[in-house]
Amino acid sequence: MSVPSTTPRPVAANSVWPRLEPLLPQVTKPIQYVGGELGAVVKEWDSATVRWALMYPDAYEVGLPNQGVQILYEVLNELPDTLAERTYAVWPDLEKLMRAHEVPQFTVDAHRPVGDFDLFGVSFATELGYTNLLTAVDLAGIPLLAVDRTDADPVIVAGGHAAFNPEPIADFVDAAVLGDGEEAVLEITAIVREWKAEGSPGGRDELLLRLARTESVYVPRFYDVDYLPDGRIQRVVPNRADVPFRVHKRTTMDLDAWPYPRKPLVPLAETVHERYAVEIFRGCTRGCRFCQAGMITRPVRERSITTVGQMVQQGLEFSGFHEVGLLSLSSADHSEIGDMCSGLAEQYQGTNVSLSLPSTRVDAFNIDLAQELSRNGRRTGLTFAPEGGSERIRKVINKMVSKDDLIRTVVTAYTNGWRQVKLYFMCGLPTETDEDVLEIADMAHEVIRAGRAATGSKDIRCTVSIGGFVPKPHTPFQWASMQRPEVIDHRLKLLKQAINSDRSLGRAIGFRYHDGEPSLIEGLLSRGDRRVGAVIRRVWENGGRFDGWSEHFSYQRWVEAATEVLPGFGVDLDWYTTREREELEVLPWDHLDSGLDKDWLWQDWQDSLSEYEQDDCRWTPCFDCGVCPTMDTEIQIGPTGRKLLPLAPVNGLKLPTGAQQ
């Protein structure tokens, strides 16, 4: 396979490009390792005092579009004395060649060795990226265990949603940041800058101590874990007097002050998302009990309609993307979503710029939104997530959507020109029965019937996508037991048969699912403690890579590693996964404060078992989850009363490259 003949522009002498370039013709998709994308930044090495390598621990095609990494990359590179470069997980074919030719883990921006940087920041969206972290650390020549690192090694900082319980990787990372990263990376950078200016007193240990004293950076080495004879945790306590007992999450308020990314990265190779994405608000108070993202990102903070409009204009002009994604956990809940979509649709009328709401609640989608999203003739995919098949199970998980709501919403989409919608559900939810899952088939059949009746056409489709339920920390379901893989697989088999029981309807329904095995391992990692680190290392040593990819994931490898390692600690795989926790049990993340009151979470867990629905506190009185008073924050929502238009004088409007039809 050929690679581009143009080499990157000259950089500092520590570039590994001369050694890397000859290897690229021997690997798949070599373009992903070349760098030089529009939006990329390469600074002179000696111009910077503090140097960050930022990683999303997955392949380039998944990692490059990651919003979090792009924002931190831009925020850091705006500092005159700081540089940030990106690195991604390399595929096994290149890993093998890199080991054979002694090429270290490198950044794609200037192909500098990751081991040369001051800080190595890794953003985890899923726990299944842990093995890729070990590959990158090892390839970089950094000792796997934090305790073995010296002053010459980068400080490895974990972030992202999966860092809200970093205990399974506590042996491998030096620090973890809970919550929003914009201000956190600036504070960390300032601490490193000052420490270096003073001549790096006290070495690595002193630097980590300064980070820990912020009370918002968790340094695992400064905490000891004691266990009870039955394997449960007795306590987690600091092992020195000058570090806090609890570490608090960071919350960035006033998103209008952080309008990033201004200059989005435009990929050279195909990626999973190729669009300009704007986060229109952060946080969610819908209260879905399975949803870690909604719980840990509270409170809701909206970006104003005017800031969103300015970001879209600037982002499209810079990038030339033809799709705008309005992102949040539930985009249609923005208090000004109607005016936002109509204003953007009007602004880009007559171009091939399309709008999408990647996450749309069933009860928030309406005919006005449908018309604005399809105004220019392009209809991006629509995904709705009822999550549970039956009304009963949706009460358990607090997903307040009725079957009638769903049918009405999907019919609205079909009658406005969409011919395919995707419905997302979970299997293995607490208290779930076979009957709850089989109701998914009934719902899918009714969707097709109603769609055909409303449009008079049989040319409509519905895709049912099923994911396995994984209990997550800092949610009401953090105490719940998991179903074993064979139970999940049995229910999925029954569901497939039920969907296809009516051949006329079944032909119009796609069925995609993840079996129960990866979910069980994700459950081990999501609620694991430090003892699970030995399992992760054993899996990695046995070849574990890209565990989030079905073609690379090996359930047998994980089970064998758990069987070999965990009995030495007096526990096993089931102990971490299929066991229900007790109310007063010390959980591995109890010393890491997401702002949520543990008593409130327990009560919500009990409410779920009673099938009691909790309201959204944006529109009702506070129900004391604890976040706002604990974090000294508050819900920030509109409406502002402003309109998006005009973004620019009509005659002076600069449309994105290639936007004119």
C-alpha cells in the first residue's frame, strides 16, 4: 500500500519520522500515522516550557474526532509556553514493526517520542481502552508501573468518563482528573511550569504532591486500600497527612467562555465522524438510572444560541465540513433548540450543509425539528433510545417514554422524508425478564406498521440495536448485579426469533446486538478495584489489544486471566460482576467525589426497584442529589430570548469550502 510521498515539514531533531516512514508501506491505512491535518499544530520543541502528549486510546479513525481531546489540544496550544501533540493507539501490524525496529510510541503531529514529554494525558471514554494504554506506555519506553518511574518519565494523567473510577488502572497511571478538563489542564500546566521554574525540587514525588494538594487531581500512590477478610474494601485512606481524604470533580461553568474547538481537526483518513461538532450543553438531569454520563456531568449548563451560531460559522469556514452535529447527552432538551435549528437552517439555506442531532429523546422530537433538520433535502440518521422494551422496565430505569410517544415520533420522522430510523435498547437491566425484552419486537413491528400506514409506502426501515447493560460507578445502579452472558444471549436469541416471526415486518427490521461477553468484562473493569489491575496486565501480556473492537476482543483471554489472578486475592470474576452490593459496602470510588450524595443514589436505587419515576429537576423543585451545593454550581439554562440570525451580513457571508451547490 502506498503512502504519501510528502514528508512532514521539518521539526526538532527528536522526530522518529526517518525511522517510521520506511515502515508505513508495510501496514494498513498508513495515512493515519502521517499527521499534517488541517487544524494540527506543530510548535518548536524548545519554545515550550510544558509539553503534553494527548491520547485517545483507540485507533486514529475513532480517536481523532473525539471532542474532549480536540478541545484540550486547542486550549493548551493557545498558551505561548506550552505545546500539545496527539497520539493514538497503533494497530498490531505497526506495533510489531515498531518493536522490531525500536521505534517508540510517537505523536502524529511532529512524530516525537511520547516518552520525551512532561505529561501524557489519556482520555478514557470506555474501560475497554485500558489494554491500549499499556501498549502505548510500553512502546514509549515508560515503565508500566507508576512506582517504577523516574523524574525522566512523563507524568501519566487519566481523564474522561472512565476515569471516575481509575482504581483498576491505579498501578499504571500517576494521576487522574475527574470531570471537565478545560480548566484542569491549565491548572496542571501552571503547577508543572512553576515546579520546573524552581528547578524541579523534590523530583517527581514533589510534583505529584503539588497536584494532589489541589484536591481535584487524584494521585493513587498517596492512598492505601485495606480489605476485609471477605474481599470487600474496609477503607481507602491517604498515606500522608498533606493530601485530601476526598478528591473532587472539576466543573467548568459558563460554556460561552470556552467556545472550543475553534479550529477543528480535519482528518486525512476516514474517521467515524466527519462533521463540525458543537457541544450545545453539558450535563443532564433526566435521571436515567443506568447513565453514568448524565449523573457525573451534572448540573446542566447550556451554551447560548448566539455562541453556538458563532461557533458553527467559524468552524465551518475553517474546516469545510458539510455536516453540523449539535451535541449533548440529549440535544433536543436545549431550551432554545427550536430557534437554534431554524436559525442554522435559514443561515445555510441553499448550501449542502446539513444539521444533525446525534442524541434525540423520543419525547423531545417534533415536526418542527424534523422540518428544520431536513430543510435542505439532506437527512442524516435519526437514532432514538427507548432503552427498555416494556413500560415496566422503562420505569425501573427512569426512561419516561411511552410506546405511543415512540410510535408518534417515528411516524413524524417517516412522514417528513426519513426512510430509516435506529432504535437503541439495552438487555440485562435490573429486574428484567424475557417478556420485557420480547416487547422490543412488538414495538419494532408497530413502528413499521405505523410508518407504512402513514406514508403509504413499504420503503421504510427500522434498525433495532441492542447493547448489554453495564452497571457504572456514581449511578443508582452501582449496586446492581449483572446478568451472566448466557442469559443475555438467550434473550437476544428469543428477540431475534420474535422479530422474524412476521416475515413481512421482519424484513424491514435490522437487528444488531452485542453479546453478553464484552459487557461482563466491561462490568469487571467499570466497578473494579486495584486488584483488577493485575488482570488487565495479564490480559495485555497475553496479547490483549483493542478490546473495544469485537474482532480483537477475546472473552476467553479475560476469563483465563481473571481465573489465574483473582483467586490469589480471595475473589473471582463473579464477585465483581454478578454480585449485588450492599448499602453500606465501601465502593472502590467512594473517596472520589462526583458531587452526588451516596444516600440519594441508594434511595434512587430503591425507587427503581419500586418502579418509581423521578422527575427532571430542570423543571421541578430540587430533589437533593447533592451536586449543586457540593460543587458550588448551579443549573444554567435559557432561554436567552436572543435569535441566532444574523451571523454575518448577507452579502459578506462566507460559506464553507465546497458548500455552494
